[in-house]
Amino acid sequence: MLTLFEAVVLGIVQGIAEWLPISSEGMTSLVMINFFGKSLSEALPISIWLHIGTMLAAVVFLRKDIIVILRNIPRYLQRESVEKKANDT
């Protein structure tokens, strides 16, 4: 089980490392193992939950853009179909 302090530190590490070209899972696992004395078998599930949290945060933050993209998929597919038919003739 994580303490509040450990959770905050890991959240900060995950928040910074996720957007950098480094392994955020590796960074959070290293912090848990080297600084908090967790085993690898304890660190990996926590890292996975951190990734899920990051994904949910990104979806919430980008929700308007995601909605626009999803709404435009039918229009894009229709345009692709029309362009393909025009190229075939």
C-alpha cells in the first residue's frame, strides 16, 4: 500500500516523465524500488494504474478535440469513398 507522500511523489514523476521521450513506467518503477523500498512485483501494478490515470487525465483534458475528431469520422470516410470512386474512373 502506498502512503499519501509516495502517491504524490509518484504522481509528480509520472506527470513529468509521461510527456518526455523516456520510459515513465521505468521512472516510476525505479523511484518505487530505489526510494520507497518496493519490490518489482509491487511496483509494476502501481505503474500500470499510474498509466491508466494519465490516460484518463489526457482524455478529460482533450475531450473537446476527441469529440470533434469522432464526429468527423463519418465525413472523412465518406470523402475517402468519393475520392476513391473518382480515381477509379
